[in-house]
Amino acid sequence: MRRELSRAAFQKACGLFPGGVNSPVRAFKSVGGDPFVVASGSGARLRDLDGNEYIDYVLSWGPLALGHAHPEVRAAVNAALDRGWSYGALCEGELRLAERVRALVPTMEMMRFVSSGTEAVMGALRLARAATGRDLIVKCDGGYHGHSDGLLVSAGSGLATLGVSSSAGVPAAVAATSVVIPINDAAALERAFANHPGRIAAFILEPVVGNVGLIPPDPGYLEAVRGLCTRHGALLVFDEVLCGFRVALGGAQALYQVKPDITVLGKVIGGGFPVGAYGGARTLMERIAPLGPVYQAGTLSGNPVAMAAGLKTLEILEQGAFARALASAEELERGLCGLLEKNSVSACVQRVGTILTLFFCQGPVRNYADAARADRERYARLHRRMLEAGVYLPPSQFEAAFVSSAHGAGEIAITLEALARSLAAL
Ligand code: KE4
């Protein structure tokens, strides 16, 4: 593929942005080569500056459950734009999206819209600390909950240990407010409560992990951590920014029938526009300013255009688009597993709903330590081959692939043909 125009634009970007990107994972660091520069997106496809087309399984890292530039979402956005596009005051679009979200996620009896998943997690954890009067937050090794200081920590040695920052610039005292444990290990959570009695405000997890690649909860795990949090007076926070509306229309809490105290959403509820949300029982949310003492604010929170895009996206998902995306994801998984078997490749496919990951290691991958065994170099080689074949997989073994309702039988067939050639060559 010719990429002269992308290369020139990326070189210019490297003089403007750190690493040439506005979010690190876009830099292709773990798969090598320079990223292409996008000219446009339509349906399941992206087109780069040199005119190359790619079937897109990144989909803006999850938000585009309907694919790019969906015409009905565009019409809703245009109608909103005609009314002006930022008020800094309540508008009906906020009410309509909130009512739709609450209908799909009933545990969010009351909620607050913000402009990113990171902000929503920050609000949720500040609320949890205020509601419990406790300081420590438990998170899972490999869990990603946005880039706020306290959560940029990964496990230190041992299991229920005090976090050791994995980013420069995070004060040790802040990193130490996080306790890191492996996912899918309820005993580790029990040990965390035993090691820090009366000090843990909340346990935050991705109920279906997407940020290590796709890792489903073990049977009974979510019920076990629900029980432990209740018993120890800590709040259970489901970070469904990534898995919400992608593993099921009501999110992981609907799929597994486990109720968190606070839910965090993002991505899909903005339909590609900046929206995050956190919510829970009214008695809990009434602690948030201006009603209560927990301050949280945002200039563009509840942006009317973003509300319109999110609402239309959820409506179309409910009208059958989610079911179509799910059918395509199942077809892709079936075909991929067949190819792995045919080529005797040491790899496994893990999928929940419309999110899946091909790990280059024997399965099951149940936690971060398992995922770390995957052959990242082999994944990088596959990624490059697939890109040349016009299929854009997530540029990291540790990022999940997303399927939209715009990925029809044709796109899945083209993807599987490209996979057959790439895996055979690997
Ligand atoms: P944002 O602040 O990026 O909107 O959301 C943070 C976040 C919170 N919680 C979960 C479970 C998430 O997956 C994310 C963001 N996900 C990453 C990719 N896995 C976004 C891509 C990026 O960082 O550029």
C-alpha cells in the first residue's frame, strides 16, 4: 500500500504532538510502523490520506457501535447543530439521553454526564470515598479506568499490595491509595479487605475486561465480589465505559445479573461524541454538588450535540442494530477459531458480545499475568499483514477488537479471507 501522504502528515504531527498523536495507543508503538492518517470513515471502513481503505475493528476504541457516519446519527446531530451547540445550561437532550440510559441500566437511578470516561471514573471514586469516609480504592492489575492519577497504578509484587505507579508524575502518596489485585480472584479481594480493614472505599473493575484484551469474568466471580463489597461496607463500581452496550444492551450488569453500587459509562453513549456518565442510587448521587458536598463539574457536560448523537445511537441499537453486530461478531469468532485450528496456531479467541480478542497464547486468558504470556511480536506481525490486506485490527495485543452493525457478512468474509492468508504466512 502507498502511504506517502500519511507518512508526511505523521512526520508533521510528530512536531506538534508527543509521539505524533493525541492519545498514546494511536501511535502503533506495540505493532511497529507509523500509523496511517485518516481522511474519512463510512460504515465499517476508514479511508486514509493515500486512498487506502480498511475494515475498521477499532471503531474509535469502542464508541462507534453503528460504524462510522451513520446517516440517522448524522441527521440527529445536524438537527441539534441547527439549535446551537453548547448552552452551559440544562436542555431537553440531557433529559432524553438520561431517561434512555436509565431505562437500559436501571441501577443508574440518578446520574451525572461528563465529557470522558476518565472524568466519570474520577467522579465515581470521589463519591465512593465521600459516601464511605474511606480512602483506599481496589483495582485490578491491568484494569484501565482512564488516566486520573490514582488509577495509573499496576500491581507491585504480591497480590493485594499498595499500588506502585506505572506513570511518571504520580506522587507515591497518591499511588499508595490504590490496592491492586488480579481479576478473577475473589480471594485476593478478601485478602485486600483483611489487609486494610475499614479503609477500602470501593472496588472498581471492568466487569468484562477489555483493556488487557478481552477477559470475561469467571462464573460466579462478579457475584462473589458483590458479596464481599457488601459485607465490608465498600462500594462496588462497574466501569462499563468499554463493555457497556457492547456485551449486552444493559451492559455487563444485565448480562450477568449483578448490581453495582455505581456504574461508569462512556464511549457508546456519546455515539462518537465526548460523553461519559456515572450514576447509582438516588441516595448516593444526592451527595454530588450542588445538592451535596461532593464537587464535580464540567464546561461541556451534557453537550446538546453529544446528547443527540448518543440518544440516536442507543435508539438504533435497541431497534435491532445490536443484534446484527452480535451476529457478525459470532460469525467472526467462529471463522477465526476454524482458521486457528486449521493452521495449528497456538492462540485463543475470547469474546463477549461484540468485543473480542485473538491472544497468541494458549487459553484461557483469565487475568493480566495470563495475557502477558501472549506472543506480542507475533500479534504485531499479524497486525501489519492484516493492515496491508485492508483490515485494521487494534494496534496492540492488549486492546480489544470491536464489531459494529455496519460489519455485515461481506466485511466478515473479507476479514476471514485476509486472516486465512495472514495466519498461513505467520
Ligand atoms: P476516556 O477518558 O478515554 O473517555 O475513558 C477512559 C476509560 C475508562 N474506562 C475504561 C474501561 C476504558 O476502556 C477507558 C478508555 N479506553 C481506552 C482504550 N482501551 C481508550 C483509548 C485511548 O486511550 O485512546
